Amino acid sequence: MSSLSGKVQTVLGHVEPGTLGRTLTHEHLTMTFDCCYYPPPPSHEVISKEPIIMKNLFWIQKNPYSHKENLQLNQETEAVKEELLDFKAKGGGALVENTTTGLSRDVRTLKRLSEETGVHIIAGAGFYVDATHSSETRAMTILDKKELLEFAQLGCYLEYDLFGTELFHYQFNPDIDMPNDNKRIKRVRLLVDEGYEDRILMAHDIHTKNRLTKYGGHGYSHILTNIVPKMLLRGITEGALDKILIENPKQWLTFK
């Protein structure tokens, strides 16, 4: 462990924490999500088997887990590479790739993507055990301000991912109203105002094809291109954003 102290472990080896730059802390670059396939109703079976094209994009956005092709992100390595180059050009430096065993984890592809784009990639590990989740744990999104601040007081990191997802229908739990980007920004602003700017992380958690720009999605640069300017308009300072995107991920990922 002493050789790792003060370093960050990436797919290409150990790096100095200061080289990471703006970091997204929960993304996927190559994975399959068949384990979460959600069969469509009989009346939608035909559209669920069509290729991803303009006329069915809205249906896929509403039912992303009912379209089998949409769950094969590992088929889009070249499109992902182009997006990472764009992310790098727009000021991005690193991301945490959270694909675990059970979702077609592929470190060789991650290494190639890092080599060819210059983006630092930190690979996740462990197992994906969706079967252990109950309807109660799936519904544990913290929407109450008091509960959110109580959670922040524990000193853990608070990650807001799924930026770019503007769902009005959540397939796995229809009783839950998913927040949109504006609500996510408001939650981040609340935490900053309450003094927790050093505990916040952000990401998109891209894990399906329809969220790539190739298919009309927001892509991996959405936070840098669209969310950061909106946060500045909402009174979150550049200093706070530097903590959220640079300092906090750096502190979290550095071996002590």
C-alpha cells in the first residue's frame, strides 16, 4: 500500500492526483445491461426490436430498458472514443468507469480508450447485485431537505449523477418522480449554501446508447457544456465548482 500512498490508480497505472483535472465520478464506457432488461407490453414489442432511429428515440428515452439494442453500450466503442475526445477538448480530465463484474467489465477496452484519448480512466470493481435490491431501497432517493442535510452531516460524499436524464417515467419504480437537471442543480446549491461544497460529486452515469450524442443524447460533455454555466447562473461560484469537479474527486480517489 505504501507505493500507492498519495497516488491515484488508473487503468494505465499510478498517476499524481493533480493531473486528474475535472473528473466525472460515475460513468460507463463499455458495458451490457441485459440484466435489467424490462420487457415491453405486447403492443410495444415491434418498436422495441427496431434499430435506434429518429422516429423511435422518444419511445426509447421513455423506455430505455425495454429496447435490447439500447442496452449494448459495448457496441459503441468508437462513438465513446469520439465523445471522450470532445470531453477532453472541453476541459475534462478524468472519469471513474463504474462497470462491475456482471455488466461485461472490459479493462482492455478502457486502457485503449485512455491511451487514445488522453483521458484518465479509473476502473471500478466488485459485483453488480441488483437482485438484492428491494422496492424500498430503490425508492431511497432523498427528496426531503432535512434528510439530505442529515445525510451530509455524516461526512460522506454526496454524488449527484444522472445529469442529462430528464425522465418523467422511471421504469423500475413508476411511483417515483425522477428529478430533472434543474432540481439536481437546486439540490447542489442547497448543499453549497449549507457548507457542504467539499462533499459533492457529479456525473452522468451514462449506461445506454440513447444517451450518447450519436443517438441524440447529451453525451459525456453535458455537465461541462451545459450544467456548469447553468450553475453559475444559479449562484454557485467557480470556486465551489472547482471543488466539486476537481478537488473533491481528487481527494476521494487518492490513496492515503
